[in-house]
Amino acid sequence: QGRIIDYFDAAVVNYRPKPWTGNVVVFAGDDVKEFPHEKFWKCFVRGNVDFHRVAGTHHSLISEENVAAFAVLFRRLLDES
């Protein structure tokens, strides 16, 4: 397993994504209150960044307790697109 982590770490350090010319939707859980999502994503996205705070954490926003509210928001955004 150590080799997989080393490979992942090397890939992350060397990866330089090209800017995306389209729009993106970002869902962020309650655990990222201090992270500047809008500013971060604008470095990679040339289109609009539509940011939505959702219940739960990064790992639990689609867990059983949070998925119903997430699904309502996701469906509304799909219908609007």
C-alpha cells in the first residue's frame, strides 16, 4: 500500500491541470468553512463557478442522513441546466 500512496503523492506534486473553459458546480460540506472554494476553483475554471454549501462533511454529504437534501439540490440544478 505504501507504493500506491507514494505514486499518488508524486502524481499530485507533478500534476498541473489545464484551465477548464466550461462552467462547474462545486458542493462543499460543513467541514470546509475556512477553505476559499470560490477563489481556489477560479484558478482552474474559466467559466462560472456555482458554489453550494451542503449538510455534512466531505465524506458524509451523500451519506444516508444527508443524501435526501443533497438529491433535492442536485435535481434542481440539473433541471435548471
